[in-house]
Amino acid sequence: MVKAVDGVSFEVAEGETVGIVGESGSGKSVTALSLLRLVPEPGRVVDGRVMFRSADVLKMDHEELREFRGSDVAMIFQDPMSSMNPVLRVGFQIEEAMDAHQRFSHKQAKERIVPMLETVRIPAAAQRAKDYPHQFSGGMRQRAMIAMGLSNEPSLIIADEPTTALDVTVQASIIELLRDLNRERGMAVILITHNLAVVASLCTRVIVMYAGRIVESGPTRQIFKNPQHPYTWSLLRSLPRVDELQHDRLLNIRGLPPDMTNLPAGCKFHPRCRFRVERCFREEPPLEDVDPGQQARCWVLMRNALKDEDHG
Amino acid sequence: MKTTAESLTQPVPTTGESVLVRVQDIVKHFPVGAGLFGGQVVHAVDGVSFEIQAGETLGLVGESGSGKSTLGRVIVQLIPATSGSVFVEGKELTKLHGEKLRRVRQRMQMIFQDPYGSLNPRMTVGDIIGEPLRNFGLGGRRAVERAVQEVMRICGLNPNFVNRYPHEFSGGQRQRIGIARALVLRPTFIVADEPISALDVSIQAQIVNLLEDLQAQFHLTYLFIAHDLSVVRHLSDRIAVMYLGKIVELAPSREIYTKPLHPYTKALLSSIPVPDPDREAQRRPILLKGEIPSPVNPPTGCRFHTRCPIAKFPICAEEEPPLEVKTSGHWAACHFSDRVSAF
């Protein structure tokens, strides 16, 4: 058995924007899928709870779960083509999403198609509603998918790498769209991504995952300015920046992302960590408060590691 | 500051005199829709000229459909140009044949994006890396073995793994294998096409640093092709920006960031998030209207005019702006480059 995600706990407030960051194998996508009980077979959630407002998602019956997935939450994936039916018109698919749930009558659903496409800023919405998904560009398809998700007025959007397959100028417009939806409609956003810059742009809080665990979490500004976990600290120094004014060599993080079938003992990051101490090889650190609102899973913490370095 | 004598058909001059690669008026069209009424063409690259100095890194950026990858392949002669010339060390590649062409080709190599698809899964790593040496008939079996092991060491691969197969390696290690294969012929010029975009974030820096180290060690000249301007900025001395088959701007990389002279470059730069929440709170992306037009039927005049925030009509829709010197070493193809800083 592979534990893709192991003991992950977090909360998202109404209207909050939270980024879940990690590399391949970090468990960030499985975490998101678990929230909706969408973990693909043979995977399953073996323990834990997912509470949405006062309801326990893991205890919902079929009908409750369907309603929860379809109208309380919208999930947006990296590849919108795989989530749309290629032989049905885009407008019809948006209508269908509403018809499948109770929030809007059939008549209301029909009337909402074009406004939904306009909400996600698809030009000539009335005409585009009659197009098929393949007639849309990648960016437009992602918008249509967001429109479908929004049609039942969810209070939470879960976006799993929503811009990864898109060109940078298109990526920028999708991020702006998510930002506006959050601000104007008060929708909470969980953004799952490998891209720390996108998190800095959109999210007020960040959760950093490594090897199926949360290794650090806290307010975005605080985490970016004062990361306490060596993984977060190293990642931030390994990124090239378009606004760099001098050429600093990028920080090398040695080794490879973790092999989930063969995790090391102790801290899961210790084989790659430049600040590890003897204890890290044996004992896995707990996720503990390190600053107000900030938690990290580390025996050393960067404030101590850097202090030691300064002293030689 | 416009120098009117310099027209589009001339290569972009550079400040130094040690030009290694000169690309002149390269055009690459692909036919689409074969058959009786076929005859449409994709204008993948449509008249591109520039020079690369020995030892420099020229970054080539653009979004999908810009033609940057096609251009890279044309330059290393992986695919033939429809028209135009590529000069390497003063020799025109399209005019070379037989042994002379082989000798020049040996000195230019390519690194590909996909470290999974570009390595033959049935060959051992040693055979993959040694293949170019054997193809060029360089050295006997023992000499090839020695060269392979040395280049593996240089690229951060354990030479004891010479008999393993590509699937036994991680993505980052596979990219090192691809780099080792390119390096084994001791080239002077390497075209790297999106060499890090398929890799995990924590692995990207390893490969970027390796490319920098190899450049210093072997005096390599790079054409670094990527859609990610952050890494291009980091690695490149100069950057060329492509849009729909044309270079719209070419300048030293710091200058292109601080003082872009083409509205597309400015929009592109404004779209890139940086891992700094304070900067992000300030950044206002310039969102372009519409989509990138089809390269089958590119817009008239300036190809960017359909999406340009500062286009003026009719000139931008009718007259194609030449790529010309705006300030020293800074080239742009825009009728209104003097207004770019203000919008």
C-alpha cells in the first residue's frame, strides 16, 4: 500500500484563497481529490474527516455527495478537454450541469448559459455557446469549464493546475479571472499547483506539501519572506526570476523527489536537506507552530539553521 | 536613433566580431491540407535573421505557434528551411555537402524537451551517449567507452550506470543523458529546446546550473529556446522574442526586461508572476485581447496588430514594421516603439 497522503489537516475559510504547492508525488492532487471523495480506484481514503460547513463529506450518502460535488464545489482540472463531452455543444453542457442539480429550474438554467459564459469573459458568448469544445482554444476551453463549475453558484472552487498547460499570456488571464471570482463573488479558492509564483499572485495562504505530508503552511507573505522549512526555503532559492537584477546562481536541491513506495525513515526530506541534523535521520518531526499562523515540520527550522551558518 | 539603411533582409548585427552563427532570412512553411485544393501553408517561420556571438547564450522565447521550436530545428538542419541561410563559422550550411557538412554538423548539437521520448528505450545509456561518436566514426570501441564515461561524469551521471536503460533513470537524470549525448562530440554550439520544462521544480535548477557550468567549461554557445521567460532571463545574454513566425524584439536580457520596446514583449513580461507576494500585489498584467491568430493566415501589416493595445490604423494593419535598431544593440519591430514605455 502506498500512502499518497498521510495525515493532512487544514481548513479553508469562506472566501479564502489557499494554495497547495508541491512537486510530483507530493500528494497535492490526491489531497484535492480526497476532499470530493474522487480518489480513483483502487485508492481510498482510509482515515480522517472532510468537513464542509457542518457536513461530513466522507459520511454523505450518494445523493448528498452528488449535490455537494455539483453545486457546493466546482473542480477545475489542468486539461479541460478531458472533462467535457466532445460531441455536445458547450452551452448544452453548462445547462446540463445546472439541470443535474436542484438550484435552478430548467428554464432558469437555459437563461443562465450565456451570462455564465460572459462571466468568464468568453467573447460573443451567445454564439460560442453553440460551439463544440474542440472549436475552443485551450484558454477558452478552460474558461468554459470554469463557467460550467460556476453555474450552480458554488462557494468553493478547487483548481488543480488550472494554468499549467496554457501559454503565459493566457495563464495570466485565467489567474485574473479566478481572482475576480474570489473578490466579487466571495468564492473560496483552493489552488493546487507546482508554481510558487502563481501562489504568490493569487493566494493569501499557502500549504507546502512534500512526500504526502504538509511540511509548512501559513500566510503567503510570511512563508515567502520567512520560510522555516528547508524545503520551502530551498525551493524559493532554486527559482529563476524574470525580475532578477543580478545573476545569482540558482540553489541546487540535491537528489530526487521522493519515491512514495520507498520513503526514507525520519524526516522525508532529510536525504535532500542541507541543514539536517542527526535526529532527522531517525525521527519524523511533527507539524508545529513556528510563528503566529505558521506551521512547519522540521527539527531544525531555518531561523536556527541560518543563525548557525552565520556563526561559522 | 533609427538607422534607415538597415532593412529586414539584413541580419541583426551584433556588437562583437566573433559571430559563430548567422541566421539570414529563414523562412519555413509547412503545407497543410494536402489534396486537390490543398496548397495552404503554415507560416511557421517567416523571415528571421540574427547572429549569435561565440560564447553567448541567446534566448529565444515565444508562445505556442510562435515558430521558436521550428526555427531551432532549421538552424541545426534537422529540417530544411523553405528559404534562407544558416552560416556557422562563416560557412553556409545549405551549401555544404558530404564530409564538410558532417564536420560542421558535429559541432552543433541539440538538447530536446522530452527526456522520455528522445532516448531510445532499447539502447543502454552507454550506447545512447556513444552513438554520435560511432556515427561520425570517431574512435574505436575503447576510445568511445572512455569518452562516454568521461562525459557521464561531467554531466553528473554515475559512469557505472553505463549499461542501464533509460527507464531506470529519473526525468532529471534522463535530461543529463540527453545533455551528455549532445556534449560527447565536443560541439561549439548547442540548441536547447525547452530542456527543463518537463522537469520537477526542484530538478530544474540542477539542469540550469549544469548548462551554465558546461558553458563555462567548454566555451559553449547556446541558443536556449523556452516559453518560460524567467529561466530565459536567467540564462541568456540576449533575448529574441518571437510572435507568429517573426522576431518582434531582440535585446540584451536585462534591457528587454527593464525597457521593452515592443508591446507584445511588454505584455508577455507583465504576464509572468514572480515568487514574491509583495511584487505580485503591485504587478498589473496587460491582458491581450483575443487569441494568437492562425499561422496559416497571419494578419496583414504588423502581425500583432489584431491584439495590440497601442496599434494605430491604418498603418499597423497595412505596413509590416521592420526589425530595426531602436537604441544601441536593441532591435524592435514596431511602428510605435517610442510609445511602448508609456502605456
